[in-house]
Amino acid sequence: MTVQPLLKIEDLKVHFPMKRRSLFGGERRWVKALDGVSFELAPGETLGIVGESGCGKSTLCRAVLRLVEPTGGRTVWLGKDFSELDGEELRLERRNMQIIFQDPLASLDPRMTVRQIIERPLLNFPNRENAEERRRQVGDLMELVGLNKAWMDRYPHEFSGGQCQRIGIARALILKPKLLVCDEPVSALDVSIQAQIINLLKRLQTEENLALIFISHNLSVVRRISDRVMVLYLGKIAELAERDEIYRNPRHPYTQALLSAVPIADPDKERAKKRVALTGDLPSPINPPSGCVFRTRCPIVIEQCHSVVPVLEPVTDSHTVSCHRWREAIQLLME
């Protein structure tokens, strides 16, 4: 039996308008942060999203939750057109979709105690809980994420970065959401604390059947937590595949470059591995390259790449890639 997707994104676009060059008008220019992204997410699945800064990762997660309004495309949530919801209906549906922010301390109000921070969503979506019941729920969640419930009347500045991130996770979980969007939740933490947070998220996902969208620069972290991995470049999908497949058999030159930069603990293997070096910087999303947006940095670019936009082609049933030369990419890049 086919499982209905929890979330379905169809051709999602987010274009931010820029100020006109002249007081008397002129051509309107747009920052194309996202330019036609499509994917599905199943219940309990983790989708890892990777790419350089400026590729559209954070814009994507905010557009999914409609914290940023999409310019085009469609979002289907639990079989409903989430793009068409507004007002109270949109607000109530959002209780099933929560977010963990990148900077743990900056995302917490320093004037509020931990108990007030974690229970705040319950006040935004009131049910029948009284103050004592809310306090019990906060205490249970603090223990679930590895915090002492005796600390609930302390303030955020009294906690470490890892503890603040656990507070943010508890706040996101108190409404029992079906989807948790993690916007680089471990990038500001020490390596040992990163491992604790990843293990916590994996355990909570199993216990609560959470679906995760996990955004990170760290490909090692993404490999540990994800079921599938999406590689973004300049607002477009470069490659999308199951985790083991994309790490073992990357087909897009950009994916290969990212993976070749991941350090290996074995010194001999690290020295012997093939590196794919990219030249130049990420192009401006205001004026992206014609044809393939990656062509200005691609080591195997051909004339077709300058004029024809590549589409996502299937490598296997669960592996798609957006490249004109994906069939030859591995052999050419190993030369």
C-alpha cells in the first residue's frame, strides 16, 4: 500500500523584489532565492538539505512553513492545499509544523523563564490545560530532551549553548507536531554537543514518529541523521537521492565537489582521495547564469550547458539529478 506523503512541494519559488534603480521607474529586479523546487516527504522521514551559503536552504524551510510567502508553486500538507490557507485556518494548521532555529540563544527570549518559553505555544493554541497541567507538560518535556525539570524557573543566560538548543527543541515539541524543520540546529555547537543533539533528534523521531527537514553545512552530520539528501545550488535542486546512494554514487559535479571536501579520519585515505576543486564564487541570485546555473563553476561544462536548462532526470527510482552530463560525470571527474 502506498503511503500518502505528509508534505508535497510542487515547483516552489521565492523571488524577493529589489528597489527600482530610479525614482522614475525602471525595470524591476528580483532575487531568485528559490526557483522551482519540488519534493515529497513521508511521515517519519528525514530529508537532509545541503549546499553553500546563499543556495536557498533557509528560504526553503521558511517557505514550507509560510514564514516567507512563496512567489509561486504549491504546498500540499496532509492532502490539503496549504498554499490556499489563510487567517485562523492557517494559524491552527501551523501547530503541526514547528521549527528549531540555528542560533539557540538568540531564539529564546531572555526575559522569560524556561517554563514560560516552553509553554508559550500552549497559550497560543489554548486547549483545556490549566497552569498546573502546563507545568507538568513542561517538566516532562524537559526530562525527555535531557534537562532537569528543577531548572524550569531559570533564564536562558544560565544555560550552555547545547542546553539552550534542547530548550528550543522542547518548545517545538510541546504541541506534538508532525513535522519538525531544523534550520542548521547544530552549527553553533561544539562537536561533542552536536552528537548529543543529533542522537536526541533521532530518538525523538522514533518515539514521536516525527518527520524532519534537516538543513546543515556539515555533510557528516547530514549523513548520520538523514534518510534522503537534497543538494541545492542557487535555488534549484542539483541532486536528490537516498542517503547511502548519494554518498556512494554522486552524479552531479557539485555534489561530488561537496563530498570530496569532507575530511576522512584515516590519514592515508585522506591523502589518496580524489578532490574536485571548484573555481569562482556562487553567482548572484539577482542575475543567475543562463542555461545550467552551475555552468560557471562546472569542470565538465559543454556548450549545451550555456543555453539549455537541465531538468531532474531519474538515475534510479529513488535518485534524480539535474545535469546534462551526469552519465559521464564520474569518469570525467576521475581523470
